Amino acid sequence: MESLSLYELSEQVKQTIKSVFTSSVWIRAEISEIRENASGHCYLELIEKDAENDRIIARVKANIWSFTYKMLKPYFEQSTGQMLSAGMKILVFVNVEYHELYGISLIIKDIDPTFTIGDIAARRMQIIRRLQQEGVFDMNKELEIPLVPQRIAVISSPTAAGYGDFIDQLNNNKNNYHFYHKLFPAVMQGSQTEESVITALDNIYQHIDCFDIVVIIRGGGATADLTSFDSYRLAYYCTQFPLPIVVGIGHQRDETILDLVAHTSLKTPTAVAERLIDTISEVDSFLNETQSDVMKYAKFIVGEEKYHIDAISKEIFRQQKTIKLQETGKLQLLSLQLNNTFQKSISNQYNELQKITSTIDQQVNNYISKKRQILQLFEKNIVLISPDYILQKGYSITLKNGKAVSDSRELKNGDVIKTYFSVGSATSKVIENETSIYINVNHR
């Protein structure tokens, strides 16, 4: 029986492939794995999936040698705004080769970025349509940003320049508005971005009542790094979040899906800070205008009442001159009655004016006070639970061997205890006599 050695079979396969693929060919595939080594070569695993059930129906190894990769990589990233990564579909120009030890492989010579751009755009539109069909696309936009958004949860990399610019802008605003901001750190580029930002949102949700809005910022970077913000999972998570989300991820050209579903999208972190400052400035101006209007209205009412009083006084004086001298007594009586009536009228009008002025002032002051109370709430809570505050209320604390005594039965004859008051302390010794406990006090 005739037979072939494994090497002979491999050689025949190699020659067959070489004779069939006499020139390079264009192939469509999806990147399953990709890695670069120290020498600059790029190694990939390419696959094709069944369109109906997503099952892998073909798999092959591919290489891009370093001298080719140095040219293709920047060309592809500049053209598409994306980095070559797993899950991406590509159209590549390849040489088909077969090696007796390593089997079939593809040597990539060129890449068509327009094919990938089309696939990225199609996938992006698919995510947008899915969010729209699920009825969640505009959910975060429908939330109302508070009139004075001063409590801000910030999602950013703590070392990002954009984060530093954002905080500096808030803290050094020209009107000295006060903001409470808390950083929830996250990775803002690379494959970990999606999971990291979602985790930060989860952490914010645990303290949801402490914040007015969420700010997601990122200090510039390559356009290719924006891929993570085109994630369906991250976008859906943001649409469901109960606080308005303001985005400023530092890009000038493209809008990510995160930009589209967020309540407000701005280009840079500093633009986000300026928007927050402007929002409070508008409220501040409104309050000042309202206060001015109230004062003008109050002055107007007082002027009107003064005019009426002057007119009545003149009328009384005129009537007094025309009445005969013998009727002076009646005139005086009438004058007194009129004066009482006018005084009551004036008093009633003045009281009404005071009520109106007081109501308006109270409403304005209550509005401002509520906003101040929110910012002071944290400070008050800390003060109310402090030991110094409790001692100032007239309470004291007694220690035995450095531990607080909460039950007199813990004390025994001869025990030395120390009692702390709001001002000073006292050292005491317990002297037990039958069922009673006497304490000798020695102030120190």
C-alpha cells in the first residue's frame, strides 16, 4: 500500500496552496484576539461567525510584521478614530501561507479602514435604534436639574488634567459660589472603562440623596479612546440613572452614544464647570431682581398711602376754614372722627403692606435658607454628634480604667474614677457604706 509521510503531505498541501493563491487577496473577518510583542510584530486571530446564531464557522492565525505594522497602525487609527481591537470587523489584503509546523496563516499587507468605519457606524446606529425602541433613549434628559446644583458627584480619573481643571474652575469662580464635590474614581480609557464607570455609578447610587447631579469628565486624549463610550451597556445604565448626568469627555469632533443619552453634553470639563457656575449665577440674578422688585413695590404702596393722607389732611383744613366760628366744636368733633377713621384706614393699609412685604421677604429668605441648610447639613450632623457638644449640654462622662461607666453597679469600694465636664474634669474615689455609694471628689 502506497503512503505519504506527514511531512510529504504537508509539502503537498503547501504547494497546492501556493499554486492556488499566486497573489494576495482581500478577505473579510472579525478580530478575535490581538497582541503586540516587544519586537513590534502584531499577532491576530481572525474568525468568522454564522450570521444567524453567532457560532464561529472559521478561524485562522494572522501576522502583521513590524515594518508593515508601523505604517498600518497609525493609518488605521487616524482614518477610523479607533484602535485595532477584539470584536472589530476588518477588510485586509493578505498573503496566504502554509508552514509544515505551524499550519496555515495569513500575512497582512494592507488594511481598508473604510470597511471598518462602515461596520462601526452600523453597530453604533444599531445601539441607538435599540435604545430608542426600548423607550429609554431620552429618559435621563427628562430629569430636571435642580435650580441650584451645588452637590456634584464626579466620575473621572483622579490624575486626569481635565479633572484638575474642573475642580479649579469650580473652587475659584469669581462670584465665590460654594460647591460640594465628591470624586468617584474610574478608568476613563481602554477596555476597563465601561465596567469602571458603571461601578462608580453604583457607588454614587448608594448615596443618591447626597447629590444633585452626576458629572462624567475626561481630560482629552486620543479619539480612539472614545470607543468605550459607545457601549450599549454603559448607555443603558446612564438612561436609567435617577440623577441628571452631565458629560464632558474632552473631544471636539465626534459625539459618543454617552453624549447622546446624557442629560447634557459639553465638549470639555471646564465647559461643564462654567455651565454649573452660570446656572447658579442666573438664579442669583433672579433673586436679586426679585428683591429689588419687592422693595420698589413696597415703596410704591407707601407713597400711595402718603398721597392719600396728604389729600385728606388738605380737605380737612379746607373744610375747617369754611365752617363758621360757632361750629368750631362740631368741626373739631368731626375732625377727630375723620382722623380716627383715616388713622384706622392707614393702619390697616400699612399692616397689609407689612404682611405682603413680610411674606415676600420670608419666601425669598426661605428659598435661600433651604439651599444653605443643605450645604450646612453635613457640618451640623458632625457637630451634633461630637462629644464636646454633648458635654456643653450639661452632660458628663465618667471613666473607670479608661472605659465609660454606664451603670453604678460597676463601681466598687475604693475605685478611682474620672469625670469629664464641658469645662475641666474631676477625679473621685468611691467609698461604699452599706447600700449607698459615696464619692470623694478631687478637682484637677
